[in-house]
Amino acid sequence: MLVLIIILLQCQFSRCLLSTAVKLRPIDAKTWINDNVRVLEPSVKRERNPFGILVPLLGKGCDVTVDWDDPHKGAAELATKCFERNAADGEVVAVLVEALGQFRNLTVEEGITATSFKARIVATRGSIGIKCPRWHYDHVPVRHIQALVGPGCDYVVSENGVDRSVLNQADECETERINRHVVDTTVADVRRGREGEAVVLRGMTGCDRPAVHKSPELPWWQGRILMTLDIM
């Protein structure tokens, strides 16, 4: 009963957040914030978040991965796996096609050779199931991180207040202490991705100073559905 109440509250909360239509910048805008962080926003205005129908996945702990080379086929497979039914012609797929296509085009723009990609959608609630609670950088050329429901990742856009000397080295049990040491939030320019907004981060194999980021700290009741796109 408690789980059902939480899910209903999450649905209502998501509808409230998404009821206001906002005109967003074109997704192909040159939006590199610095050398290793780029923000991509949806290309069209939507009255509601089409991924609101994914909220029930929060109670199931959904974790779906799809390998793809064609954005349309990859999006259709993602949707079908998430919904456990054929959802290949809905608005959700249209948004996924846009995201996957934009990521593939970005790799071409960046001169990255890639023939296949990986998409992953993970549903979590609160701190349970959070994959990356500690400040870190990724061992990839570039990664697309997009919150379909809930807040996106936390990331820093300057070196002020950032100590890279212990990044990706500390024991996981020291997460809270290391986070305070790596990023001084009283000084650093820390930003958080918005719902529906994609944050593209260059990793260790893509630049000299890879983007520093982590999963956000959330109250126990708040749900989050995240999609990441990577090069295979």
C-alpha cells in the first residue's frame, strides 16, 4: 500500500512539474559550456513529458540496455523493453529517436569513429540504485546523460573549487568525505541537468580534462529515470 501511494504521488508530482510549456532552444545549437560539457535541449515545445508513462517503472527498478546502430530501431527496441509491449509508434519513440540520432551525429561532428552504440535506461528512487553518487569522470570519449523523469546529473563547469588529485581513486565507502574534498560546493560552479535536458560530457579518452560529475542526492521518495548513451 505504501509503495502504491508513493507511485501515485510521484505521478502527480511529475504532472505538476511538466504542466507548463517552455520554448526550448534548438537541439543543434552550439551549446558547449566549456571544453568538456555540452547541453542539448529538446527541439520542440511539449505540453507534457511523454516519459511520464514510465513512472510506474520506479516501483520495479527497471534497468534496460540496448545496443544500436540505427536510431529508429534502437528507440523502438528501448521503448518495447521498457513498456513490456510494442510501443514503436508513440511520442516516446519520437523523442528517443531524436536523442539517439543527435548523439550519433555528435560523434561524427567530434571526429569520433563509431559503428555501434549502447543505450541504457535505469529507474531508481532516492539513493537506492544510484549508480554514481561520487564525483568522478568517465573512461569514455563522450557520454550522453539525460533525465527522462526527475533531475539530471550534477556537473561542474570550471576548475574553481575542484581537486582532481583523488578523482576515481578513493574507496566507495568514503564517498561523502571524498565528495567534499573533490568539489568545494561553496566555490565551484555546480549545475544540475533539468528534466528532459541532455548533458553531453567528454570523458578521459576524449579530452585532457574530462568532465567531473555525479548523480544528485535525492530524498528517499523522489523517483528518477535516467538514459545514458555511449559508444561501443
